[in-house]
Amino acid sequence: MTPKPMPPLRLIVAAALVLVPLLPALWGLWRQGAIGPLVAILGGLAGIGGVALMVQLYVRDLRAVAAHAAQLAAGPTEVVPPLPVTASRPVRAAAAAAVRLHRVMNARTELALAQLEANESIIEALHDPLVLVGAERQVARANQAARALFGDRILDRDLAASLRNPAVLEAVDAVLKGGASRILEFSLPVPVERMFEVRVKPFQRRVPRPALGEDGVPAGTVPGRMVILTLHDITALRRSEQMRADFIANASHELRTPLSSLLGFIETLRGPAREDLEAHERFLSIMQDQASRMARLVNDLLSLSRIELDEHMPPAGKVDVLDRLDGVMAALELKAASRRIRLTLEAPDGLPAVVGDEDQLTQVFQNLVSNAIKYTRENTDVTVAVSLADGVAVGVSGPAGRGGRGMPMVAVAVRDQGEGIARTHLPRLTERFYRVDAARSRAMGGTGLGLAIVKHIVNRHRGRLTIESAVGVGSTFTVYLPAASEESAEGRAEEPARRQA
């Protein structure tokens, strides 16, 4: 309810200046007999009535203007009633000015809101995570990229609850206390190790600064001072640098032997064996094998580099595992038959698809089955068993599934009946260029990169690779991949159907 406006002091003084001389004058004229008592009374009443009317008109105009102001303050959508016809010209002018001011302020408010929404949209759409940290390291804002990286629970909590890096937290505390901007690097180890460059910059709000201590420095956090953290993913950059270093350290070593052989044979063919046709055939065959070995090595290095560059970006497609395995086993059938090896595929009915990249998963299955064919004994079986597994049971975290189970996984196990691998070698099998028996591996055409490629592809798919082996019995390489859906989880209880490849 709008309060009734009171007459201002200036109006009361004006009324007093009119009535004070009028009433004594009428009294004096009546005492002198110049006017009768009735005329004096009527004159006094007329003066009082005129002043009262003037005050009433002024108050009415004030009420009309106050009503206009109240309606304008109520919101731009409400209809403002017109002023009374009897309103004076100054009052109408004041009301019109108020309406114009109201429209200008509405336009400016709408413009400011539009700019604010645009800024919010830009911040949310930023590819790099951005976090605004206030007093006591409380997270006040986090854009979509930051929430995707640290989780939605990062808001309104201590930054240390989401980002447990002492160097970054120390830099945030120092900037909150008045320090200068800082730039540093840190890594997030899970789910796949990623490197970030973080910039810690102060953001000062307009509030009074606290009194300084004896040493001239604020004792605690500066009120109104906040910190903006911007994180830039430099994983690809660091991996590129690491790949270049690895290539120089490892690839040069692997290439030295075939290159030396090629140079020696070329020198022999151009010298002592120039006219020896039998030596030509033998040396050219060896040279072809060495050149093929170098080509395989370069191809595997290029493949590994592409996989590592994209390892932090999980795939989003759906892949039929059985379809890929059928194709791989059909392609390797002749290679297995040459050593009298039988390929067997075991899989349940109704197996769900997995989330993944079709080409990369084909490469994983081809590497594992090809290795099994190489290292199993002749006239034995290589078995590929596909089943459903619980992510929690194999150490893969994720959203809970139905019935209290963890993330549903599809397990692909490749079993051979070879000589097996000693337990001391198992942790290093996925290292680049690591070989249990280097001479045998090179003789079979291996580059030492196959299992490294498998490991990085599985990491990109947010899965897991396990290796089990017993000397004299054989080895089992199992890949666990996230299932695309759970609708076929009941297939877990069905008996595997055996198919011969």
C-alpha cells in the first residue's frame, strides 16, 4: 500500500504566511467597527478554506505522482493509469518525466540482462575448465567443462575436496592473500592421466579493504578478493614430446639392426658378390625381410602415436564385439592353419554392444589373437571366450547398474596353450619394445609394440586389460570393455555356445 504523502514544510509555511496576517486584520477591522462580526467570520472562514483547498490540491497531486511511481516500481508489464484530469501542469510534467525515466531504465536493464546471459553462455561454452574460488577456498562458480572434469559436487565446497594437488592449493591460498598471478602444471591420474596448465589469477570485488597488520600485510584473506582458475589441457602436447623422445631412444635402437644389415648386404652385392647370382637371391630375400620389419615397426609407431594423442578422449560409438571377432578370426584362419592351430570362439546369446571405436577394437582383437597364434604350441587350440562381467569385480569404477551391480562390462579373453610367461615379466609386458624373448620375437616378425597398442586403446575405451599366465600351461589376455546397455544382462546365466572358426 502506498503511504499518503504529507504536506512539505514549505507548504505549511506558505499557509501560515497567508492566515497569520489575515486573521488579525479581520479582528482589527471588526473591533474598529469597519465590518460586522458576520463579515469578519465569513472572511476568516474563506481564508482558512482557501488555504485548505490549496493544501488539498497539492496533496492530491502528490498522491497521483506517488501512485504513478508505485505502479512503475511494480514492474514493466503492469498498465500505469493516467493522471487525473484535474492534475496541474507541473505535476503532469513530473509524471511524464518519471515514465520516460522508467522506460529508459527498463531498456538498460534488459540490455544488461542480455549481456549477462551472453556472458554466462560464453563461460559455459568455454572448452577449458574455469573455476571461481572465493574466501576460504570455497568454489563459487564452475563452468560446464570444470563440472565435467571434477563433478557437479565441486560447487560450494572447498577446492581441496575436488582438486587434491598441494602446489595448486598453495598457489590459490597465496593469491587469495594478495599474491600475484601464478602459472603451474599438474596432472590428474584418473581415469587416464592428463596434464593441465593452470593459471591462478586474482579477481577483486569492490568492497572495502581490511586494516593492515603491523607488517603492512593483511593477516588473512583479503575480503572481496577471489581467484579465477583456468585449466588448459596440455596432455597431447606432453605426449607428443614424450613420443618424440621415445622414438629417438627406442625406435632408433630397433631400426639400427635392420639398417645395418641392409647396408652390409648392399655393400656386398655391389662388391664381392656382384656376379654371384645365388648370393643375390639369398641376400635380397634377407633384405626384404629386414625392410618389412622396418615397415612394420614404423607402422606400429605411427599407430601408437595416433592412439596416445586421442587416449584422453573416450569414443562414443557402439561396436558389435562378436561381429568384429568373426572378422578377425576369419582373416587369421590361414595363419593358424599353417601351424595346425584351431581357433574357437565362445560367446553367450544376446550379448550387448560395447561403447568404442570399431577400427581400434578390431586392432586390439587382431593383436591378441595373432600373438596367441604365434606363441601357442603347434596342433593346439586358441580360444576366444566372450562373457559379461561386473565392473566393480574387475576394478572399473562407473555408475551403478541394476540390482546393486557395478558398470556392466563385456569381457573378451584370448587363451593360448603356449610355453607361458614367468610372473616377473607380467607387469612389463605392455611396455613399448619390451620382449620376454627378444630373439624369438624378432624371428616371428614382432615389433614389441603390439601389447602397448592394446593397452592404450583399452585405456581410451575406459576398460581394463588383465594378463594371466603359467609357465608350461599357457597365457590368457582378457580385455574388459564398457557395455553400451544393460538390456541383455540376463545373458550372463546362459551357457556359452561353442563355434568353430
